[in-house]
Amino acid sequence: MIRTLFWKNDAVVMLDQKSLPLKERYLTCWKHEEVVAAIKDLTVRGAPAIGVAAALGIALGINRLRDQSPENLKKEFYSICDQFSRSRPTAKNLFWAIERMKKRFEEIFGLPPEMIKKNLIEEAVRITEEDIAVNRRMGAHGRTLIQDGDTILTHCNAGALATAGYGTALGVIRAAHEEGKKIHVFVDETRPVLQGARLTAWELVKEKIPATLIADNMAGYLMKQGKINKIIVGADRIAANGDTANKIGTYSLALLAGAHGIPFYVAAPLSTIDLSIKAGDEIPIEERSDLEITHFQGIRTAPEGISAYNPAFDVTPHKYIEAIVTEAGIATAPFEKSISGLFKE
Ligand code: MRU
């Protein structure tokens, strides 16, 4: 099994996703600032993995504290949480994990410092393990949507690497493959950072799931040719009405799917759903550095002097989404009702 990030010997260990697929190396973070930096520079990425990284990073920061007076513990805890909450804006899972760590901290504040540290580490490890279990449940629900012979397009990386393990959209694909269904996956390379070509393709090759890599701008042509009969993607934040923020390019795929009568599915845990946001236009969209557009892996590909615009995510209106797969079941239109029902199960 691919292990994306975990707690080991009082440190946070993560697979360095910037080095994949050329090098498989693990990075050990001894300070919470290193985990914040790893989230910002995409060493660890994907909404659920970012949440897990923050939980582990908060535990790491508190575990290393020298001045353990209650006042200092409290001050540092909230300051560390704040540093994580400013690392990336779009993935709801980040804020969900920080809230969970805060809730635990408030429950245990007043215990001796060693107990506070121990409890925070335990909570972060629990969040890590629960993430894998949730993905497996999502896979069990989602595989019912996949049939023998399906040719499925996915975008970005919503696999083991985007989570603590197993994956969301790719978890559904994995679950269908494990069941013996004969499927073929088309992988969008996912410009500008190539999460599809570098990460999803790496996972599929490793697991021997039949797959073909395409450039993003080929998707429409393949749909027209009848080469794709389903699309499944992950999500960074889902509004109460089902509008879904995911990697830039997802919206165009959903429109193309609609035009070709191809079902478009989203797979995400409940921790990605933001019930405080009514509709997609309220979702904060991260803008990343121009360098991701003007350069390719450090090499300039555009002329000096050109300006660039680099939104990292877009929002797909719920009307283009056939179903949202979660660990609690599958939501379909009307989404407002079906999504709120998932939280009551
Ligand atoms: O910028 P990234 O690589 O963090 O973006 C990741 C995505 O958009 C994923 O599709 C999403 O987080 C779902 S991951 C299970």
C-alpha cells in the first residue's frame, strides 16, 4: 500500500510528491514550519492529505515545545493552527482537520503538558487512520457506479497520494479494479503542475490498472470518439448545494461530459463538504505563482515580460454532476437534500 504521510519517531514523514515519479523518497519533518512549507510547495497535496498533514504538523509543533506553561501552550497551539490555516485556502479538509485538533485541545487543556502532547499526537494519528478507512468505504459505495468494460477519465490526482492512503476518485477506481471489473482509465496530465502525469499515472502503473495518459486538451476529442464513458474526479470543497471546487480544468470536463451525455461523478469524504457555504461562488479559489505557467519544472517556456494568471481550482456547478460519492453513501439531485441527509446517517 502507498503510504503518503504518517507519524514516526516524533516526526512527520511524507512521500515527497515533488520528486515523483522520478524518485521515490520520503521527507522527514522535525518542525511544524517544515510541514507548513511542504503544504505550500506541494510536497504534500490533495485536499484530504493536506488536512492530515496539518493535524500531524500541529501535534509536531506542540510536541517540541520547551516552555510548557499553560499560557504558552495555549498561545503556541493557536499560533500553529493559524500558520496551517494560512497555508492553502481552498481545501475544506485543511480547516476541518484544524477544527478537530482545536476541539481535542479544548477538551484536554488543563491536563499535564505531557498528556496534552500525547493526546494531540493520538488525535492526529486517528485522523490519519480514519482517512484511509473513509476512503475504503467510499470505494465500496462508488464501485457500484462502475461496470465491466468502462473507460473512465480522471483529472489531477485524487489517489492514495492525495489522501493518507487509497484515495477518493482513484479509490473508487481501485475498488472496482480489486473487484475484478475490467476497466480502462484515461488520465489527464493536468497542467500546469502535472498531478495526473506524475502522480496518478505513477499510482496506476504501480497497481497495474490499465491506463492511458493524455494531454488535457485531448479530452473533448476522446469523448467525441466514444473512448470515454465515465468521468470521476475528487474535490477540494463542496458547497451545500453540490457545487464542487476541484483542480483547474474540472469545470471544462464537466461541460464536455454534459455535451456528450457522459456521467460525471465526484468522490469526496464528508470532511470536504462545507455546509456553511451555500453555493460554489463563495468558495475561495487559490491563485498560485505565475512561475507555474511561465516555466516548466524550473525551465522558462514563455518569454520574459508576459504576465500569467494561475487559478489552481475551478468550480463545477452541481447541475453538471450526476452523483457525489462519499463514505456515507451516494448523493444525487436534488443535492441540497441528499447532501444534508448524508450527515444525518
Ligand atoms: O493542488 P492540488 O494538487 O492539491 O489539487 C488537488 C486536487 O484538486 C484534487 O483533485 C482534490 O484535492 C481531491 S484529492 C482526493
